[in-house]
Amino acid sequence: GSEMCIRDSSSIAPLWILFLWIGFGLTLNHSMAWLFKNIKMGYLLMALGPPLSYISADRLGAVTISNMVLTSLIVSLSWMLVFTALILFKKNQQPKAHYEYI
């Protein structure tokens, strides 16, 4: 199976990384607006970027990944699902046009 061992022995993420993710989440409408305009590029980046960061972390010794192919596939698919959810959320947040007929 796919197994990943993080070198830090704590069971939850450190507080600073949680705040980093919260900050990232608050900037999605601005930082990722260009990806929402080019959906294919967004999916390509979601498929390649996150697995490459895990591979880099493994090579730098921050984590140990026993099955790189399976882990990369899972991470890639997970981020593509997150991107899909963000697209759907953003579409639902768009103001609806209201027309009045006189």
C-alpha cells in the first residue's frame, strides 16, 4: 500500500501551517482567479504541482514515501477533486442576473 511517514512525530499539523492554509484559502478568489478562467490549465497544474511537491519533500528528507507512484496518483486526484469543488463553489457564489420585464 501507499505509506507516508512524516519526520515530525506530532500527530496534528503545527499551528503555523494551519494558519498558512487558512490564509491561502482566503485568497483563492484572487490568487487562483486566472485558473478559473482557464479550467484545463487548472486541472493540469492540480495534476502535476502537488505530487511534485510531495516528491520534493521526499527527496529533501522531510517525509518518507514508500510507494511514490500510488501516493502521487492519490495526491493528484485529491487536488483535482478539490479544484472541482472550488469551481462548483465559485459558480454557486456568482450573483444571479435578475431581469425585470416591464
